[in-house]
Amino acid sequence: MTNRIITRAQQVISEYHTNDPRIIADTLGIVRVKMPLGNMRGFIRGHNGRFGMVINDALTLPQELLTTAHELGHYFLHDGQ
């Protein structure tokens, strides 16, 4: 499982020419919104082929990047492509 995740992450970085998860999400048309989420860091949801991501607005920038990358992992490994 870990090798599949690493391989897919490397493919995404190569395909989108960046490792910034915010740029990748924006390029994919995934709407990103920041809002209070309490103890939850973020989530991604899809409906009819469109996706939105909600990120906790209390996160630091490094936490936001990690959470966005994590949610993109769900998109690329399970939900979207």
C-alpha cells in the first residue's frame, strides 16, 4: 500500500509540475474553503463529478499544506482519479 501511495504522489507531482497541493487542487477545479472545524483538520467531498475541500481555518500554513495534500490523497487514490 505504501509503495502505491508514494508512486501515485510522484506521478501527480510530475504531471502537475508542482508539489504545492493548493496549486494542484486549484488546477483540478477543486473548490477550497477555509472555515472553523473544531478538532477536524479538513475533508473533501464529491458530488456529480465536482469536488470541494474544506480546511480548518485555525491551521498554520504547514498544517494547511499537509491537510490539503492528505485530502488530495483521498481524491487521487479513492474518489476522483
